[in-house]
Amino acid sequence: MIGQTLKHYTIERLLGQGGIGLVYLARDTRLQRPVALKLLKPELVSDPDRKSRFLREARSAAALTHPAIAQIYDIDEDNGTTFIAMEYIDGRTVSRLIADGELDLMGAVEIGLQIAQGLAKAHEAKIIHRDIKSDNIMVTREGYAKLLDFGLAKLVEFGQDMPGDPADISRTLTQEQAHTIAGAVMGTINYMSPEQARGQALDPTSDIFSFGIVLYEMVTGERPFKGDSPLDTMHSIVFEEPRPVTEVRRNLPFQLHRIISRCLRKRRGDRYPNARALADDLKSLKHNLESGTRLSLPPGARLLDWVEGLKTSFPYGNKGLIILAGAVILSGVFIITKIQWGNLIGPAVIVLFMYRALRKRKQRRLNVFAKKVSAFPEVRAIIIRNNLVTVILDHAPAKTYIRIRSLVDEINRKLLFAKPVEAVIRDDISEPEFHSLLRAPGVVYARDHDAEISLPF
């Protein structure tokens, strides 16, 4: 097909192959712009009724306009070949960013927010996607997220033919069902909703469940539902609860766990009612992360947040909490029963152990801070002396400044007894002063210099 022309689109090179056909980079000779040309498999449009329905749904999806949705330009056919001309996205998929380790928490939340807003726009137009996965989300070189393949979405009339909750949630998936579903959506089983895995009708909350899987994958690097076979994976989706993200990756905010957990509820009615509500929560989380302030939460939610944060960030996790609680209880018993001071040696040793662990906790967090900040391309050096952190930059864009401040605030929020950390961010330093600082103690990172010190990560 390379070099051939369909209508006014000249095919230049192959971009990839999906479940519905081949995708080529082509040039629109009328408007002189690149497009992604998706050629549909003949068997998908061989039946006239099916073809008519597909084209009607695709044209409805083409009416969607949103910055987070890849635009459909045209649906047509030439010499028996049906094709869709779509916006060409110059970037990488979320799955590739995850595989390359290039997604941090802020980046994942930002992508999630953009896609949730795009989904809200589509759902309000009564269009569901049905195949949300990390391979269907592209991120441009400028950092904008784009959701692909809305041309395959199903137009639905909300409120009509919507099934209720399954009457018998305990029934098992059969091997025949697994084979049929796997053949229909090969390669996307890990992102199915429970109702999709069971072959039931879909509604917008199915997209929310699949999107929750993508969020989970972006912040942890792994998928929440896995199995040795397609059947095992679908059984996990329908019946098993995923590990909380705060257990898979410690120090993630509990608000993020709450958002993802709500997306991944088995019952449709327990999920977000719509993508707009999901986008609102992600927007609040983003603001919280950027400003370093806590979200406004009810007292009960704040208590759960505090307990979860303590469990996931305390030295030695639950064991450390148990040791601390035991030491407190023993101390109280000794005081109440008036036991001799000599009997307090044991509790004193325990308290000393916990104190040393808490002191080291601050250094561990500073090490993690240095590792994260040193990955920013504009950072020249990081110097830590006592409670002062100095970050030297080539230039200080607002985004980098906010992220560094947010990371320092995160350290201070999780300190129990130690003095808070202060940060100085400089981009106006002279070369003589810079080299003088590098010769002084406390340098933990220096770009393009031999002064880099190995940290105990």
C-alpha cells in the first residue's frame, strides 16, 4: 500500500496493526497535512447492515471535539477499501512511557485528568469508548494526552436496554466464554470491565472501570488484574479485588487510592456516576500535589487518610506501628503499676530503637527527594546540609519550581519529630560560586561533574 492513494490520501508508511486493520501514515493532498489512515478489515464491513451501523456510529464519534480526543476527519471507501482518516499524533503511547519508566506521579495524574475530561465530553454526547487501554492513549511531545479509536465506539441511548446488576454474581466463567471474548477483543482482556468480561451490555461506567485500570498501571507500573490465562484474568476482573496502590507503591497519597478504588468497583452503581465527577476528583488531587496542601475532606475521611498514610510510610510498615503501640502500652502499664525503674530497661531499648528508625526516616526521604529531583533535566546540582536543601538549576520554570516545593512539603508532612526541611531554589548562581559549592560538603548530586556522590537508594 505504500505510495498508493485512497481518494485524496497518499499512503507514506505503516504505523502499526490493530484488531480492526492496518494503520498508515498518510498525507491529505487537499489540506496538506499528515493523517493516520486506518484501513478496516474486509470481514468487519462485509455485512451491509453491520457496515451501515458502524459508519453511522463512527460519524457520530467524528462529531466529538475535545483536546484529549484524537479527531476523526473522514470515513470513506475507495475500491472496496473502507478507511477512517484520523488526526496523526506525534508522540508515544502511555504503555511505552510506563515501560520506559518515564511517568512520575504528577505526570500520571495530569494525563489521567486530561483523559477523564475527554471521556466526560464523549459520555455527555452518549458515546462510550469500549476499548480504553494504555495503548490507546497517546502523549504528544508537548505533554498533551490524546485518546484514540473513538471511531470504534458504540453509540448508546442512556437509560434504554441497560441491564441491572447480575442476579447471580457467583456464576463462573466457562472456557467457551473465555475463548469467545478473547477472540473478539484480543490483547485488551486486562482492561475489561466485569460486565464486559461477562458479555453483558456496556454503559459509561464500563469506560470508567477500564480507565481505572490505566490509572492503576500508570502509578504502579503494573496492572491490577492478572492471570496465567485469559480465563484466569477475566475471573480476577469479575471476582477479585486488586491490591491497593498504596501497598504496591508506598507513599502514594491515599486520595489517589480512593479515586482508583472507586473506579474499580465491581458493581456499576458503586463507581463514579460519570467521568465528570472523576475528573473533578483528579483535578482536586492535582491541586493538592502541586500546592502541597491537603484536600478538604470530612473528618472520617481525614482519619482514614491519616491511618493509611501512617501505615504506608511508617518505618517497617505495620510491624513498626505494632512495635510503637506495644512500647506505649508497656510504658503505661509500668507507670500505672509503679514498677521499679530497673524494669524499664526493656521499654527504653524499644523506644531507642524506634527513635533511631524515625531519625533515619528523614534521611531516607531526603535520599528519595534527591533521586527524583536529579531526574529533572534543568537541575545542575543538589546540596543537602542539615535541614537546608539547595537545588541549583539552569533555569527555573514554574512547573519545576512547584514540583520541587511540593516534594519538600511532602517530606515535612510525613516527619513526626524531626525539624522541617527548608528548600532554596537558585538559577542565578555564578560559575565561581557554583564550583565553590561543589567543593563544600553536602553535595549529593552534580550534573556533568565527577562530584556525584552515591546515595543509599
